[in-house]
Amino acid sequence: MNKKQYSGWFADFERQEFYFGLLTVVDGKVSGIEETAAKRFTWNDRDKLGQLILPGLVDSHVHIESSMLMPSRFANQAVRFGTVATVSDPHEIANVLGLDGIRLMINDAEKACLKIYFTAPSCVPATSLETAGAILEAEDLKQLFSENRVVALGEMMNYPGVIFADAGVLAKINLAKSFGKTVDGHAPGLSGTQLDTYLGAGIDTDHECSTLDEAEEKIAGGMKVLIREGSSARNFEQLYPLIDKYPDKIMLCCDDYHPDDLVTAHLDRLIRRGVKSGINFFNLYRAASLNPVSHYNLKNGILKPGDPADFIIAEGVDPFQVTATYIDGIPVFQNGKVEFDLPAIAPMNNFQASPVKVSDLEVKGETGSYKVIRAWDGELLTGSETAQLIASEGIVQSDVKRDILKIVVLNRYIQSAKPALAWISGFGLKMGAMASSIAHDSHNIIAVGTSDFEIAEAINQIILHQGGISVTCEGESKTLPLPVAGLMSTGTAAEVGTKYAELTEFARNLGSELQAPFMALSFMALLVIPHLKIGDLGLFDCDKFQFTPISAD
């Protein structure tokens, strides 16, 4: 028998009090917690608290691929901040490699120092209106639901398919329910009778809310709302009042979280922010720990007798600073070190694109009015605008002074594809270009820049490395290769985070003022989020759910 004991302050979430006690762990499970002091403290007495022992943090919705790290590498960083579990939707790699990609993620997760759960991707591809590397139907997902680590159907982005009762979409929802799994949603701005239809199909959550009114309508309909605070889309500031108003209906998530952010913090940063914002600590912590464990029926402990001993030790609650993380009673992080060796990784990919020429990127036309995608910092939603552009010798020109730049999407799955071309504002580049093989959700190559020559150079750097992100300007190019599906590196969080930060700084030096320019670029191809986007087949009107010409005349 392996018995260990830990003393410290514990949180009583029902009575909303702190008490001093002794935690006993036997063979990796909680044997019990003995309260060893007569006096309890409230939040107002928090300055009297010492070392705290709390359930570990749980990211209720994350795409690990967005960290550009394999699950084992993601885990080695996240445990430093008290994360003991994640619910990961692997639809990024599924769009590139199908079931083989999901298996790659699950197999690597099995070797990680973190309890990584998965959802079965519901939208591969996100729509039939772009080219992806795989198609997953309900029959393909059936084998995933028998996996212990698969806890839900992934976010149902195809909300028109739900609303209009698409047979394939409903088959996936019904399959999940037949396995007793919850169904994650994705319905930005959906309201009224359409929301009622969406909810009626069995959708349980949403992480796309950006206003209190939207979130409260969805909660009233029976949904649980995941407040997202990722690297690009950030909704915590707008939505945190929900935590105290609906303490059992809210979870916290990072969704898409880039490596430079993961190097410095994870969900722990939201605990600190929430405390500063005056949120009830017990409600806040429930949203980041107990609620996702309950909702997804995770095999995680919450410091109840018989639970797996998944817990953290923190110096205090204000400020909140994690000093140790335990999973199944094993210290995976303590004394400033992760006590876990990284497994080897064999990269897998699907990349066929051929290099492009400058002439491939020319828009032939006349002076006139053209449609422009409007990108906003920190938002996945885009605007739809028009602008007068001048043609020179039959070639329509970008207007860098007015921040109207060319945006390009190139199919990565076939050779010699014709690039889709359009215009975009909001990126602010004054020179140079940037490109990426991370382009949600089909992950074709996407690029934006001030000249066709530099856009071509940035794209060709991605093709040369068979995936990655790149920035180029006046003959200088910097690239972060992503050999695993064109989405992830085999390196560590520190290595990838440093390189990613370097490329981000390069892009900012070229004029971009976006918080996360590469993250923002990756979402310009996501056709299921309004209003105007671009896929490999052309400019797309998300409101009408159809392609649209780039000319506004």
C-alpha cells in the first residue's frame, strides 16, 4: 500500500468556506480528508490562508493542435499551471488526416502526463464548400465513441445542417446520444426559433457567445455556456458576470490557444483575472474545475473519497499561484519542474501543393468596387465592406495605404490548384506578407500581404517545409515548420513558443497591430462564422451561405 498525506487549506464549495485539513492518498486515490482545525474562514479572511489544496483545473474545450504542439508536449506545459485535464476536439487534424490523425493524437495523449479527453469531430469537413483532407460520416465516428477517452460529439458547427434537419448531421447527434455522450455546440449569434430548433436537436453547450444577451438566451434554452478566452477570440470580459448568476451552468475554456501564451499561463490566469474582477472565488473555481468534470463525466477526481487523486497545491488564492500538480497521486509538477519524460513522435502529414508564381496571384479586372473582408482584433466574426480599387494594365491593385490587402487561399491537398483571391482590411501590414498552413478548418494554405511577389514567397516557404507559418519581407523569410499534419511541431512548448513569438514580432514590425496576427489569419477561412470569409474555392458570403464574386459592381 502506497500511502501519502498532505496538509493545507481546502475549499468547501457548498458552504463556500475554507477549512484546514489532512488529505490522505492511498494507491493514487483519495482515502479521505480530515478537518483538523475548528475554525473555518470565508473569502474575506483569505489573507489568513496558507497553502491550499484544490481540485485540478480542467480546460472544457480546447483544440490542442492550435498550440502547434503534440498532446504530450502540450501536457508538459499545461501541468505547470495546475491543469489536470482537457476536453480536446481534434477536428483540426481530422480535417487533414481523418481517423488516422485522431488516432495519432489519442496515442500520443496516452503517453502524456495529463488526462486528455477527446470529442469525436462532428464537422469534417466543416462544410462541403471547401476542400479538406478527409470526410467523416456517422459510421466513421461509431468506433470513436467506444474509446474511453472520447467523451462527447465535438462542436456542431454546421448549425444550418441542424436547423434544416440534414440527415447526416442528425445521424451524428443521434449516434452520440445513443452512446450516452453529450453534444457540443457552435452557433455564434443564433437566436429565436432557429436556436430553439438547434437546441431541440440535442445540442448541450456553446462556446461562441460574445454578449450577455446571447449567452442568457442559450442558458434559458437549457444550454451550458463555455466562456472562451483564447489567443484570438476573447470573451471573458464580456461574459464573466454569468459565473455568479449561473454558477452551475458555466465552464471556462481556452479553445484556440497559441504556444507563446501557453508558455506563460493556462486556465490559472483566468482564476487570477476573475478574482481581480470580484467574481465569487468558489463559483469561479467551479467553472474551471468541478463543472466540466460533472458535465462530461470525466474520470477525474474532485477531492472526494474514492476519487483519483487529481489535485493541485497553490500558494494562495489572491494571488493564485500553482506550486505543484498531482495526477492519480503522482506529482507531475513540483519544485518548478515537470516530472515526466517526453515520448518520441513520428510525424504524419498530407501535403501535395505545388509552388505558386506571382502571375497565379494576379486579379485580372477593371477599376471599380470590390468586396473586402473586414477583420477585427480578437473576433472570429468578420465584416463585409466594399472599396474602390484601381486596375493597372488590367490587374486590380491592392491599396496598402488604406489597409486593403490581398488575401489568398491555396488548396494544399492537390497539385497545381488555382488560388482563391480576395481583399481584406484589418491586418495593417505596411510591407511584406505572412502565410500559414493553419487555416480553420480544412487547413489549406492562407496568406495575406502587400505585394504578389512577397505573398508568393511566403506561400512557397510553407510548401517547401510541407506546412508551417512564415513571414517574408524584402528577401528575408522566417518560418516555423509544422511537420505533423502541417499543424504541429515535434518540439517543446518553450522551443515552439519562442519561434512563434519571433514570427509574431516580425509581423508586427511589418505594421500589424493585431494581438495574434497568425491566429486571426487562420480564421479568415472559417466559412461557418459570419459574415464574409474566403475558402480555397472562393470568396464566401456566410450569411447567405453561398459563394460570392469579389467584384461589388
